[in-house]
Amino acid sequence: MIRIEYILIISAVMMFAGIFGFLTRRGTLAILLSIELMLNATDINFAVFNRMLGTGHDGYFFTLFSIAISAAESAIAIAIMINIYRQLKDVSVDKLSKLKW
């Protein structure tokens, strides 16, 4: 059986990798993937703390709800990226200032 501390360390590494990717990347797709990485790290934490506390299935329900929210967020973000690409022919974050009023 894998110890809970190891899983929490993996989750922390995933969270910091997502934060680093969000702050350093310029492409909108890379930023979206970084956000998804951070959400997956929180899902792992929900499952681990549910297992550690052992008080029911609340952590698993939060995880399933978070996965559903992540899927909806990804679909909306990709639709926005497609519209940006149609207007600007580029999806770089630096070019998005042209869409301001």
C-alpha cells in the first residue's frame, strides 16, 4: 500500500508545476493545461484526505464534482480560444490586448 505522504508530495509537485506553468507560459492552451494540472492536484487531495479521515465518501463526491467543472471549463476555454484564433490568427496571450474595448 502506498503511504499517504507520498501521494500528498506528488499532489504538491503537480500544484507547483501548474502554478509555474500558469505564470511563465504565453500560449492560451498551455495556460489552460496548467490550470487543469492545478485542478487535478486538488482532486488528488480530496481523495487522499477522504481516505485519511475515513468518514464516508464526501471527498470522492467533491472530486467527481470538480472533474465535471473542469470538463465544462475546458470546453468553454477551447471555444473561446477558437474564436480568438478566428479573429487574430494567433492564440498568444500577448496579442489578446487587441480584443479590449
